Amino acid sequence: MIVAKIKALLDQAWRATVIAIIGIPVAEYVAYRYRACLSLAAQISTLQLRGRISFVFAGNVVPNIAMSRIAIWNRGKAVIHGQDIASCDPLRIATPEGGRILEATVLATTQAVNEFALVAIATKCGVCSTIMTLATAR
């Protein structure tokens, strides 16, 4: 008797209308929430050394020194390809006016196939004096 009532309720035509009314917004939300997007993230940790200690780098005295570790990663859901980054505006690490990057190394990469590299570019613009571009072959 109860089974017959449930079957009669499910056989009604309004069921498809309710499913469509609920299903379309749910599908739009899921498509928006889980869409592929590009999103670079970075974290910087800097140790500034000043005071009575003097530093010599490549035979030159450095009056003020800082060591920074910069982590850059893709927090998006899509792969970032080399052509996704504008060639006229590449990713870069810049120092303030008067500063210099003495040395830069890539400590680790998660995928060697990306061929991530640092390329030094000496420039003298209004904002920075040394730029390291972050290059990828892909």
C-alpha cells in the first residue's frame, strides 16, 4: 500500500519540473566553483642583516645585506604555460632603487619538465635597479 503511494507520487509530471528548477542552479554553481583558472601565488621570507658586521661579496664590501626566499606556485586549477605570461611583461623579482641582487638560485622545483630558470637583467628604471626574470621554456 505504501509502495503504491510512493510509485504514484513519482509518476507525476511535476517531478521533472522540480528536478530541473533545482538542478540548473546547482549545475551552474558546480561549473563556476570547479572551473579551471590560472592563479599564481607567492610567499616571501626575508632576513635583513645590518649592524657591526661587514660583508664582502666578490671582493666588494656590501654595507647592507638581506637574504630572501621566494616561493612561487600555481594555486589555480589549470596549468600555466609559458605563452600564458606576456613576453613584454614577464614575471620578475626587482630590488628597490640602489639595491642589487648579488646571487640568485633556484632551490627546488616540483616538476623539472617546466625548465624554470632565473635570468639576470641589469637595468636602470625609475623603480628598480636589478631585475631577475623568471623564465620557463613552456
